[in-house]
Amino acid sequence: MAVAEQTERSGATAQSGTKTEAQAERTPAPWVPTVVAEDLHIVYRVYGGAKGRGSATAALNRIIRRKPGGGMREVHAVRGVSFTAYRGQAIGLIGSNGSGKSTLLKAVAGLLPAERGRVYTDGQPSLLGVNAAMMNDLTGERNVILGGLAMGMSREEVARRYQGIVDFSGINEKGDFITLPMRTYSSGMAARLRFSIAAAKNHDVLMIDEALATGDKKFQKRSEARIRELRKEAGTVFLVSHNNKSIRDTCERVLWLEKGELLLDGPTDEVLKEYEKFTSK
Amino acid sequence: MSETTHDSAVGVTPPPSPDDGLTSAELAAKYGLSVSGARPTLPEYVRQLWARRHFILAFSRAKLTAQYSQAKLGQLWQVATPLLNAAVYFLIFGIIMGGREGIPGGQNRYIPFLVTGVFVFTFTQTSVLNGVRAISSNLGLVRALHFPRASLPISISLQQLQQLLFSMIVLVVILLGFRELPGFSWLMIVPVLACQFVFNTGLALIMARLGSKTPDLAQLMPFITRTWLYASGVMFSLPYMLTKHNAPDWLVDVMQGNPATVYMDLMRYALIDEYGVSDMSPLAWPLAVFWAVVFGIGGFVFFWKAEERYGRG
């Protein structure tokens, strides 16, 4: 298996020589924390998911009796996670579906408010995700421009990078699709465009949420290369993936979340061994 | 294998260091880390918002064009919707209910009176109705990207301002049809619209915060705005109807001082020759500025106070 990986990743290994040199001249003090999470709890409040009857009389009854959370249900997605990430680390996040990985990243990025506990970060972390919602009734073109502006680019910068973003996404490879509304795109196309928009900017603390899983093989190669580029500039990288190989390739530390709790935090090989034991059960 | 593939200079667990005894907060302070997603100070927030001005503008324009993108007549609805609204009110209130009585300048001035009122009120009404959903309908965007959340309600009221400018084209045509010719008084449109825009934005900001916490408001608001519409004298002369039903003078003053009536009256005063100073509140101008300042600043601060919580939905 290791041999196969080596040959597949020949591009990456060729680069690693220059990278370690760059690392050596950077980081005079290697143990600088960039993300500190302290007993972090995240709670979603969901309306319309209430247990029991959803009838009007039931709702009235709840209001009259002043029961907390009438018509509303709380989902405790992350329960007391603490960790410290250091500059230069690439950290993988693993766990089964619905274990709170994406939620944790959103909280680190400051997009979801914490119920209890705190996250301290170095600068503004950025989240590259497939869930980065765009405006479906607008054309791809508008989405590129709006996404760029929302991320804080200037109009000139957006205009300059526009062609690059479109080319990278490959949306226009099969005809002029960028001028069609996003709702007409296939899910793969939409995901590619979203990733291309988000990846157009350089980031300090970078978090990647399953962005590699979308798109065809060609696009995956292209996005992996782009992520490697982004990693070179970023202090700390978080990667959510269900692909153990890509975790092994990119991360030296892994956090394993299950039911919102941090089950294991350690070197990639050790944690993945436990995780594989758990999943093969 | 991990040594060859992992291109990091550091390992996984840190060596013993003087940092070990520190709490998270002390550690964060030592290395200059900040709380993620914390609310910026008010001046900083204003600065961030100013930096995103192009986003706000582009967002409002995109939303405006997307609004009718699925309709066959497309952008024609920008103009047709307010016109049809005015036609319905004309039929019901003008012809059936006799709202044409007591209109300054006589019954033949009813259509300019009505259309101006409907367009100006719609500007405020839709800002409120869309403001309630500003956060909840864009939650995906809020949870995906960093930007000052006030961008959303502000771009909504900006979108309505652009919609109103379309309607104004129709209005001008109607006014010309009724021989209301352009004069210097038409220049008053600019300060009136500026005040109303600030007022609407403040209201949209307040509604956006309330709506993000209580989604039920989206159901409730149409009734409140409709009550407001009927109480503001959009399709009849407010002082005439009130005195006809022997309402006390103070009530007339209060009703005429409501922001929607103030902006409508000022716009009619600017556009219709027969509409005089005596037909509106004597304090119309100071009130127009007062409402804009109170709601503009109040709404902005109110919205900013919950900035870090909008992602929760």
C-alpha cells in the first residue's frame, strides 16, 4: 500500500524537499499556538423538529404553560471539545457522519456562536467548504463576483481573478454555463464553482471541509494542488475527510470526533488505526 | 512513513514548556490570539461595513434582477407590480368606497395622490417584510462567509430603493398625464427619499434581528404592515376622514406624524401642485429627519448588539 501511495504522490514528494527548507527558515519558535479551543459546546436550535404533536393546540398548550422551547428542539452538536493547534500543523478531523466535524470547524471559523466555552484564533480563520451556500437564483458569474466581494476582495481584485476562478472550476469546459443560474447546475458543478471561489483567496488559518470529495478526478487533482499551495502559506490547516488516505497524506495529527465528543487526539497513524478498528466493526 | 510525508517542522504533542500551567485565556493572551467570532467595536464595525460597500451594492442589484428572473415578462414586473397595486386600490377605495372625497385639489387629483402614496408606502412596507427574512433566508451565506451581517438588511432596503426608482418612472408618466408638470419643487424628492431610505434601513435592521430570533414574525408582519397601510392615509385623505368622523385634533396630529404618512405627504407636496403645506403635518420636515435619525442610528446599534449570534439561526 505504501508503495502505491509513493508512486501516486510522486508530485507531492518532489515538492516536499523544498517545503522542508522553507519550514526550516520559518518557525524559529515552533510551538506557537494558533487555535485554542476550550470546553467548546455548540447547540443548534431547530424549529419544526419538535418532538410530540405539531398541532395548533399542542403549540398553544406549550405557550400557555411557558414550557421552554415550544416548537423548538435543541441539538447538542459539539460537547466540550478542547484542543490546541500549533503553527505548522496539519490536523485531520475524522468521525462518522453527523459526529460534529463540520460544526466544530464552523465554530472555529467564528461562523457559529458557541453555547459555552471559547475558541481563540490567530487572525481570521477561513473555511473552505462544499456547504458554502451560494445564491441559487443568480448566475454563476454573479456568484463569483458576489462571493469574492463578500470575502472582502476589492472590485478590481475580483475582476482580475474572475477568469482564473472560472477556468479553475472548469464550468465553461462544456459550453457557456457560467451565465446560467446556479439552480440549473448539477450538484458536482455547483460544488466545483463554490470551491473555486473560496480557494481564490489566501488564508491564515485554513480549514477544508470535504472539499476534495466533490468533482471528478481531474478537478480533484487540481484542487489538491491548490490546497497544497494554500498550505504553504497557511499557519495551520484543518482537513475534514472520510478518505483516510488523503488524511494520511496531508496530516500528522488527527482529532477523532464521535457524537460531538473528542474521542482521540494524537499522531495520525495511532488514531487512524483505532478509527479503522472502530469502523470495521 | 509519517516522517517522510508530513511536511511540518513540529510534531504532534508539544514538549514541556513554560506555557503548560497557563489557562486557555492566558495562553491566548500571550500569543495574541483573539476570540473567534467576537463582536467588533462599533467604529470597527462601521469600518468593516464600509469596506464591503461594493458587496452590499452588488448584492442588492443581483437580488433585484433575480426577483423576476423566472417570470416570462421578466423585469417588466418591476413596473407592473406597483401599477397593478395602485389599480386595485383605485377600484376599491377610489370608486367603491368613495375615498376620492376630500382629496386636496379635488377628485380628479385622486390618481396622482393614490399612486404617489402607494409607491412611497410600498418602499417602507417591503423593506420591513424582506427585512424580517434578511438573516433567515440567507443563513447559508451567513454560515459560510465572513462579512458584517448588517450588509444583508442594508442591501435589502437598497434593493427596495432601486425598485422605487423604477416605479418613479411610472409615476412621472402618470403625473404628466394629469398635467402635473415638473417644477423646482420636484427637487425635494431627493431629501425626502434620503430620509425615508435611512428610516427604512433602520427598520429593516431592527426587523432582521427580531426575525432571526423569532421566525414567527415573518407570518405576523404582513398584518401589521397592512394595518399601518390603512392607518396612514395611503388611499384617502387622513385629516378629511378623521374630522368627518369627529376625531379630536390631537389624534389627527398624531396620525399625521407617523413616519409613513410624513414621507408620503412630503412626496405628494413635492410632486402635486394642489397639495399644499396645510394638507400635511406642520412638523413634516423636522419629523422626517427625526424618524430617520432615531430609527437609522437606533436600528444599527440594535442590530450590531447581536452580531456574533446571527449564525445560530
